[in-house]
Amino acid sequence: MEYVRLGSTGMKVSRVCLGMMSYGDPAKWGEWVLGEAAAEPIVRRAAEAGVTFFDTADVYSYGTSEEVTGRLLAKIFPSRDDYVLATKVFMPMGKGVNDGGLSRKHIHSAIDASLRRLGTDYVDLYQIHRWDPDTPIEETMQALHDVVRSGKARYLGASSMYAWQFAKAQHVAETHGWTKFVSMQNHYNLLYREEEREMNPLCLDQGVGLIPWSPLARGLLARAGSEEVTTRAGSDPRIEALYDDADNDRLILDRVAQVAREREVAPARVALSWLLHQPGLSAPIVGATKDGHVDDAVAAVDLSLTEKELAFLAEPYRPRVVKL
């Protein structure tokens, strides 16, 4: 495993981040989600392979993912200092009018609730899950700064928004002397590269680390060259919503499968390796429901693709509708 600084911070993270959305309560989130007992050997396998970066959110399994994450990491790692823990705030956690969003009221309630579920005094990275059009960004950034000042979070991160929104948030924080975002968790993979236009160059210029979600396009890239239909593929409506350009996607998937055959490795390793070669990438957030998923993600760190292979994989891409 390799370790890199998260953006321009001094905090180091493993080049693979294990996404904890896959663990929680299938009744609350989806039939592909694993319960705690089934999740433990997979999380332990990742930790033994050197993964020290773990990402969850309050909304995943509506709190259960955080509970499972907290218990498993406390069991697997000798010390809280041995791993980097990230969670998120924004999505509705109840039916009340203030149970979601990025108001001062909700942010302070949400961080306390997350810490209780995670069983820890602080998170290393506290991220806004989306942009909140109903709350002044000044209110949000000051509230987040207060969370850091209180010791409940070490760093701040953001996820999936337009580049102008992210630039505005950073400017507001800098102007007032508040804590700025150090990472961007955006939608980025071989099938979806719209982030290369503005967000990725902005983050690279500003020293903000990229930790993309869905680096394997919800499993599509991992199954390149295969007709396998997984439980998630058959039950996740967002797959079709996010990846609806079947003809172009097939061209890219065929090339991933071709390079995988030539290299004699799994397609997931090729797709993740391509992503890891991109500028500004700190760590892709990989979901894993099988041991092999962890093994492929870890092996991708050591898979060095040639410039010719990188260009071959990227060439078929064509612009698509922005989807946050």
C-alpha cells in the first residue's frame, strides 16, 4: 500500500479508501448491503492490506453504517490514531424541516449524532454531502469552522457540486479566516469524466485532494467484458440514471476488458489504475462486498499503466450530461 498526503494537508491517507456505504442494514438501504458480521472480514482484510482511510455518511442505512463503521474500526485497529475516518452531513435524517441541509442548526446536531453513532470523539474529515441552496454559504462555512474549532473534526471536505459553488465556499472561508475544504469527493471514473473540465483543475490548482466516489461506476467497470448481473446491478436504480449512454459506455468497457486481458488482471484493477494515474488523485473510494473487491483495489495501486494504455482507455469518451 502507498500513502499520500490528503491534498496539501499534512495528513496521510492510504491510496485506497474503503467506502462503508456497503455495510449497514439492507432493510434500510438495499439488498446488496452487508450486515456487521458479514462486513467484518472484508473490512479486516482491507486493514491488513494497509488500508487506513474509511468513508461513510450519516445517511447511509440511516445511521446504521456509522454504527457498524465505528464498532468495526475500534475492534480492528489498536488505536484511534491508526486510521482516518470520514463522514458526511446534508441528506435528510428525519421528517422534520431541520433534519437535513447545511444550516448551523443541523450541522451542529448532525456532528454530535454522528460522533455518538461512530463511538468516537472526532472525525478526521467532515464533509458536506451536497451544496445546500437554501442556506447562505457564510452560515455553513462558519458552522463548519466551529466544528473544527471545537475539536469534533480535524479537516473539512466537500462532495459533488459545481466548480463555481466550490470556489465560492473556499473564498468565503478564506475571506473570514475560517477553515477551508481540503478534499473534494466527486463523481469521477472512466465512464464519467465531466469533472475534468472545471472541478478537477480547480482542485489541482488549489491543492485540494480528490477522493472520487463510484470509481468503478457502481460496478460496471469491474464487470467489463462480462454479462454477470450482480445483486446490486439488479437493484440499484442509480446505475441506469447515472450511466445512460449505453453505446459509448460499451466502447469504453470493451477497452477496459481488452487491457485487462492483455495484462491478465481483473478489469477493476485496470479501471482503478487509470484513475490513480490522474493528476490530483489522493484516493478513490471503493466499495467492497467480497474479498476479491478489496484485493483488486489494493492491487491497482501497484499496476502501472503505460501512456499508450492510458490514452487507449480514455480515447472513446464523449461529453455527457452533468450528474452530481
